[in-house]
Amino acid sequence: MLLGLDASIWKMLVLVLVAPVLAVGLLNLLLRRRGGVGSAWAGVLVLALAGAVSVLIILDKVRL
């Protein structure tokens, strides 16, 4: 692995980055008639969802 990190860290990183982007893409698809989600709101949503997923991953690792 790159830099000696195990695969679970890479999986978590992909989850933190991909899940919020997919959520914004789904919102754009659902709100297509109204113009979709604005770029500023999309950024806010990605940051908020990435933060929430990060906190959930940290809590999961602490509760081992």
C-alpha cells in the first residue's frame, strides 16, 4: 500500500469523498426541473456530509 497505510484507511477515504458527491448528484437529478442544486449549496452539502461521515467513521473506530 501507498505510504504503508492499510486498505481500510483507503476505503474510508473513498467513502468520505464519494458518498457526499453522490448525494449532491442525486439531488441534482431529483431537482432537475427547478435548476438543480446551486454550486454554493452543493459545496456546503459536500462539506457537511463529508464531516458527518468522518465523525461516524471515527466513532466506529473508537467503539472497537
